[in-house]
Amino acid sequence: MKKIGFIIILFITTTGFTSKRVQALIEKEVKSVFNIESYTTESISVSSEINNSLPIKIEDNNFVKISHNHQLKGFYYIGKAYGKVDYFDFIVIFNQDLIVSKVKILVYREEHGAEVGSKRWLKQFSGKSTEKKLVFQKDIAGISGATLSAKSLTKQVNKVLKTVSILHQKQVI
């Protein structure tokens, strides 16, 4: 019985720590991308009718509007992609014109394939717009040792781009 209690406490404290760590990473990236010291966020709310038409479902806090001094700076989306055996978390930060400013891996849970988190490799996504579908090995080069993760991330970013495009067309954002 003591073991179960210990495991539950360990899980609760670890989960809380991880979300604080991830939140700190998100804040650092947003501040860096927009060169600001403080900002406010507002979750994007989508009707169930629109949400059902989206490639990626918008939930509480996974798609957020970023403002600084009451001025729109951009948006970010937090999602998951699948590697070889587990999911990893990533963020896509958009500027106010819905152009990708940055993609970053927030949490990578596998022993192999972490190369997908390389700043140099992830820079390929910067500057991409919602108007273009990215093709793995053409628009986005592969990366040795992380082929499955790279392919998966490219697929998920494409879904995010399509989702943002639909939301823009429907004047949600």
C-alpha cells in the first residue's frame, strides 16, 4: 500500500513539474520570437460546428492568441506528434500574418530520434504560410536518426497550417 501511495505522489509531483517546465519553455520562446518581456494570452474559442471541420481539433489552451500592450502579436499552437514508439510535444508560433515564426519540440520522450529537436532542422518550418502544403523530403528535408519523428512532425505541422487557414477563412482569427 505504501508503494502505491508513493507512486501516486511521485506522479502528481512529476506531472506538475513537467507542466511548469513546459510553460516556462513556451514563455521563453514567445518572448524570444516577438522580442517582448511580457504578453497576454487568450485561448481561441471555436464552435463545435467549425471544430468538426478542422484537421486538428481546437481545445482549451492548445491554440492561443498572443498580445502585447493590447496589440496582436501572433498565435501559438501546442500539439503532439508520434515518433517511433511515443508521442512528443511541440509548439508552432505564428506571427500576426499567420506565417510560421518558429517550431520547437517541447518534450521528446524517446531514446532515439531526438535529432528532430535540432534548431537547425526546425528552422525549415520558419517562414511557411498557411497557403502551402509542406512535402517531406522536398520542402522539409529529412534528418538522419529521426526519420519517423521528422515525417510525423511535418504531417502535424501541415494539419496545423490547414487548421489555421480554415480558421482565418471563417474569420475566427
